[in-house]
Amino acid sequence: MVNTNKNQSSVAVFILLGFSEYPELRVPLFLLFLTIYAITVVGNVGMIVVIKINPKLHTPMYFFLSHLSFVDFCYSTIVTPKLLENLVVEDRSISIKACITQYSIGVICVVTEVLMLSVMAYDRFVAICYPLLYTISMSPKRCTLLVSVAYSCGITGSIILTYSILILSFCETKIINNFVCEYSVFLFASCSDIRFSELIFSILVNLNAFSTLIVILTSYLFISVTILKMHSGSGRYKAFSTCASHLTAVTIFYGTIFFLYFFPSSKNSWLVVKVGSVLYAVVIPILNPLIYSLRNNDVKETLRKLKDLKIISQ
């Protein structure tokens, strides 16, 4: 049943404590997170530009990677500026509407990234297991369709979870020991029955996480079998190297997600949530462009050419 107590929710606010319990670290943390955010923006936007201008990178794998970089950039941008603000101001309040908006956009980014990683696993599966059919199976039209489905699922998931928040009632100002509007924030701050919202959240998170993980694990199972059947050592190394960056990104992403959402609750649960939030919102967006650029010769070659042309600084 939709909660009709709108007046209480409209005047209630959240106070995101962030890292205010460590006043001596506020300046170092601000400089650290600002540096990470600047590198994140440059890295992800740079990755998109490099893929766009280099014809060698106009392949399905890099098409998906450019969208992965875009999603990482978006998520970091909706979270990090508020984190930086809370490190330098005394008023750390955020309205319910602003918090819900941040969370809604964040859900789009998270769900889309999960699906994009599974799509990239499928791309590697087709490329290694069925190379002769790769051009047909991963045609531009199909790639566009897969990306569209990923964004559509992200938007749909965001709408459903946002609705499950809007039916809650928030009666008073709540102090939140975090720097980002996670789902647990709304459940903690609610003064109404949260069982229905918890159920929706649990169903969607488990369905999305485990279904995409099954796709990824199945893809790499077939990839591993195919690689082991190869007689050439150089062929096995080349096949594995094309998957190494994606495997690294998947391991970091899913490790953080499971750490954040499936860690047993305890007295230190807010600390766990905060650490997990830092890993996902701040660290992962900077790692993906580094992982793919450092391990990819085509990307590094493009960067060298841009330096030679003085398009980017030495």
C-alpha cells in the first residue's frame, strides 16, 4: 500500500556524516578523492575518445568498453562531488528528493554496468569459441541492441527500486553514517513498514547479480575448454590475454558488490557499507580504464600517437 504521509517525508532530511568522525583526515581525504576523481574523469573520457578516433578499436569489444567507461564516469560524477563537498562543509544535510535522485541514477549505472560486463563476456565467448561466426554474431546492429537492453534494464530496475523507496515514510531528520545514498540508508531512515521494500530489493539484486554472474561464468567455462584444446602455446596465450582485462574488471566489480550487499550484518555494518561504497563509487571507476589501457597494445599505441601529435601532454 502506498504511504500517504507525504508531509512528513517532504520535511525530513538526511545528514550524511561521511568521514566527519576523522576530522584530522578531512584535508588528506579531500585531496585524495579529488585526485582520484580527476583521474577517473580523464581516464574514462579519454578511453571513450581513444576508442572513437582509432579505427583499430572500432570493434564490438571496444564498443562495449566505451559504454562501460561512460557508465563509470556517470556513477563517479553523481557520488564523488557530494563526497568532496561533505569533507569541506559543516552542513552535510541532503534532502530526501536529492538523495532519491542520486540513488536512482546510481541504480541505472550499477545495473547497466553489471549487464555490460556480462555482454562483454559473451563477446569474448563468441570471439574465441566461434571466431568464424564472430562478424555475423556480433554485428553492429546486434551490439547496439545488447547495449540498449543493458540501459533499458538499468532504467527499469531504477524505476522499480525508486518506487519501493517512494512508498516509505520518513518522519524526521536522520543522521546517516555514510557519504552516499545507498538503499540501506532509506531502510534505516524509514518510520514505516520496510518489509515490502526489502523484498523488492532482495529479489532484484539477487536476480541481477546471479543471472549475470551465471552468464559470465558459463562464457568463461566454454572459453577455458576451447583454450585448453588449442595445440599452440602462443595461441593459448593470445586467447587468454584478450580475456585478462575483462576477468580482472569482473573480479574487482563482483568482489566489491558481494562485499557490500552480502556481508553479514554486525555492529560494524555501517563501516562495512562505507568501505564498500568507497570501493565501488571511487575506486572501481578509476581502475577500469587503467586495466584496459595498460594491458592493451592498441590503446597504448593510440596514446603514443596522441602524445607525438601533442594532443595530450607529455
